[in-house]
Amino acid sequence: MNLPLNTTIERVTQRIIERSAATRARYLQTVAAQRKAGTQRGGLGCANMAHTTAALPASDKLKIHAERVPHVGIVTSYNDMLSAHQPYEHYPEFLREHARQLGVTAQVAGGVPAMCDGITQGAEGMELSLFSRDVIALSTAVALSHNVFDAALMLGICDKIVPGLFMGAVQFGHLSTVFVPGGPMTTGLSNDAKAKVRQQYAQGLVGREALLESEAQAYHSPGTCTFYGTANSNQMLMEIMGLHLPGSSFVNPGTPLRDALTREALRRAVANTGRTGEAAICMADIVSEKTVVNGIIGLLATGGSTNHTLHLVAMARAAGVLIDWDDFAELSGVIPLLARVYPNGSADVNHFQAAGGMGFLMRELMAHGLLHSDVTSVMGRGLSDYALEPWLNDGALAWRPVPRESGDIAVLRPVSEPFSADGGLRLLQGNLGRSVVKVSAVKPEHRVVRAQAVVVSDQHDLLALFNAGDLQRDLIAVVRYQGPRANGMPELHKLTPPLAVLQDQGFKVALVTDGRMSGASGKVPAAIHLSPEALADGPIAKVQNGDWITLDCESGVLELEVDAATLAARTVLHPDLSHNAHGTGRELFGLFRTHASTAETGASPLLG
């Protein structure tokens, strides 16, 4: 029997409902206006219908023209540059054939771009990364705007792709929609070993050949990278929000179970149209204030990506739900950390899956009143199905209860024996503004840093200081002009190895930035997403080399130790940022940079 809902979760949820009343009502009115009796293509003009089916086999044309059975639109992020998305190459053919077996039709509605932060990390292309999310949302809307589909399948996994697909798809909330994962690659070189080689390379102890060999052993086959960064946080999020099939997030690609889950995702999407005898369930029925709170809880319970303090905010706003960092911080105080997956531990997502995975996690949270179970999912009403795991019973897909005990308490634990009593995400506030810090991977002795500032306006300048041996001391690195309006808010993950080296040498080290770190932020405390950003005349623009700063993760304080009068008297001279606007396609994103909202409101030019 489940315990009653935790009172803090209840209070935060109610606050979100009240805050979102007007925007949520407008969203639901839009969805209601788009609903149709019969098929979505009902009443479509003959020329329009002919264009829709021109390239299809005759049998599919007949079904679509008759308007009697559901038609499923596939939005795919396939490319074979991203290991996570390479398995999607043959999904359309696979899904079309299965649709015919079900007596319905399926068609690729459109493709969306999918870039890899692992490739662009530290390079100019990373300045397009965050806004690629909004491009994907726009592309998804274009794909579905043909208005001939009764259901939709979203094929995407990685960092900006799932948030973008969600933001676009939720505008078509009247459709039955299922998100379809591809699964993680099998385990390669351990994450601890990979991190060690990265630090050795940063110190000049090993060369590029050794570094490349290490990285190639870690990232070695089709599938999602196995560390718990944004890509795998996306998968957790879609499952705990009820948009994946239960237990489908972390099943390896190219396996019979993966294929069976993909077929079932299509069948579920068709069933949820309400045209095959089952109850109709559209995306707007699933996504609610409670669903969004469940997403936050999942991030906290697993030590998920800090990028979702941007992405989930934008995703929620796309459905008229308004959340902020106070909500994350307050929930973090009551949600225990139940998983340790790299960089918060040595295990990867395959170990997490083997230990019990999402089924174990969600069952534990529901049993202790730490998750809204009274929500709608692609499976129907309530989340009881999500305390199950998929398996093949004589080749047929089935679900069974997850084991009562964790398969490895070093990776996944019950609520009664958490890794920590809170979710490890903190809101930092002070005279520098508001920021977030992820402490689940930061040892307690490193969570309070008081040191003098080393101020740069480009991550490469900090790397140059490190390589010159000029950072051998306690310090707080202040890396500014990295916000969405300045340069598109690139991740600064290249700074992790050198800062970790300094920490290992015994120095007190921290990072303060109006930019982002990787979704796999690690052991160095990093106050990120600082708002307001430097280009918006945030106080970070007035910090000078040698200023004392206190970064206290325990008490939630980020304070520049300069009196208010002195700080007010300092003038701000913004550096020349024109180089951020040219090359690698950055010219095309000027409108996005100019109109980006603040980090706390999702850093989106679409939803500010």
C-alpha cells in the first residue's frame, strides 16, 4: 500500500497549478480547438489528400483515402553521426511494415536535426547547441502541420533532441503521441578510467593518441553514451512522465526486446487514438502540472542532468506549465538520491538497468508518497504499470514486477536506504544573482569554497592560464559572457578536467558562470546558469580579478564580497563579442540570441 503524497510535493504542485492557471487554460483551449471527430484528415481537400499519399503503395493509399483507420506520423532525428541515433535508420521501414500488420498506416512526417555536444564540445559549433533545441521544436511543428495524422511517434534521444521534440509535439497535444527510445550502447571502458585519462591529458602526462584510444573504448558502438548525462536523463524523464512504454528507456539497441518494445510503441499510439476500441489518450491528457513535477522528482532522485533546469522549464512552458528554480530546490529537500550513475558514481546506465532500473525507482517513489501516481500515461490512467519491467515470454512482449530488492545497492537503492536524503540540486542566491549547482557528485568537503576570483570572458582563456601554470592556488573561476544572449550558452565541459586536477592537488576550486556545464557535471562545485547574465548587465559583469567570493552549496549562498556602494560604482564595459556572431552558421542564429529568455525561464527565443 502506498503512503499518502508527501506534503512538500503537494504544496509545490499546488503552487505550480496556481501560477500556471492562465497559461495552462490558454494551452488547453488551443488543444481543444484542434480536436476533430473522426480522423484528423477528415474533410481534407482532394488535392491535399493526393499530395499526402502520392508516393505510398496502393494499399496504404486506399486506407488513408477511406479515412477509417488511424494514420501515424513519424518524426525522426536519425543520422549516423550520432551513435544514439544511428539505430533509427531502419525504424521507419520497420514501423511501416508493422503498421500494415495492424491494419493501419504510418508515414515519416519529417526529420529534425540532431547534433552531438560530444563532438562540438569546446568548439564554435557548441554555440548552436542550445538553440538547436528550438530549431527541433520548430521542425517538429512543421512535420506535424500537415494535419493528416491521428497519432505520432517521436524518435529521438540526445541532449536537445528530446526537449525539442517535446516542445514541438506538445503543440499538437490533441494527437496520441509516444516517444520511442533507441537504447544505450553496451558498456565499454569504465567511466572512472576515462576520466582519469582525461585528467592525465590535461596535465600533459599522456598524449593525444592515448586520449583518443581511451575515448574510443568508451564510445564504441551504436546506442546512447552510457554515462548519466542529458541524453540518458532525457530517457528517464520521458519514462517517469509517462511518454515512454514502461521499462523501455535503457534496453540496448539491436536486441529482440528492443524490437518488441518499438512495435508495441506503435500499437500503443494507435490504440490511444480511441479508434480501435480503447480509450483515447492524447499528449495533452498526459502532460500536466503533476507530470512536470514527476519529471523534476525523477531528475532529483537519479542525480540527473543540470541541463534540465533549462530544458524541463522550457518543455513545461510549451504546455502552459510555469516552473522555476525555487520549485526544483524545494523538491530537492525531500527527494532522496536513489541512484549513483557516473559522474555521480562509477556505474553506467547498463548497470542501473540491471540493478532494477526505472521500474524499481518508480515503485520506490510511489510506495513512499514521493511521486504523483494519479496521472495519465501512454498506458492509461495511473502509474502502476511503471513498476514493471518488460521481458520476452516465449518471444512475446510481456511485463512483470521488478524484483523486490535492488540488484546492486552500490548503484540503486530503496527509499529506506538512500545515498543521500536530498536530491543534490541546490539553488544558490546572493548579490551575484541566482544559479543552480549539482552537488550529488561533489564530496561534502568540497561544497563550500571561499576564494579569490579569476575572471575570464572565454573558456579558452582559462585553459591557457591552466596550461601556463598560473592557477596553482585556491580560486573561483568566473567565466562570463557565456549566457544565451552572449553566445548561445555553450557547455563548458572542457573546463572539468583542469579544474578537477587543481582540486586533486589540494586546492579549493569552484566555477561560477552564466553559461552551462555538461549534463554530466562532476566533482567540482559549479554555480551555473547564473542569471542575469553578463550581457544583460548582471552583477557577474562587475566581478574583478582578486575579488573574494563565497560559494556555499550547503546554505545556498553565492556572494561577491564587495560592498554594495563599491559594486554600484563599478562601470561595465562589455567586451567585443562580434566574433560570436560569425562562422559555423552562427550568423543564422542572431535572432535566437537576441530574443532568448533568461536561463530560469528556459533560455528559449520561442517561449520567453
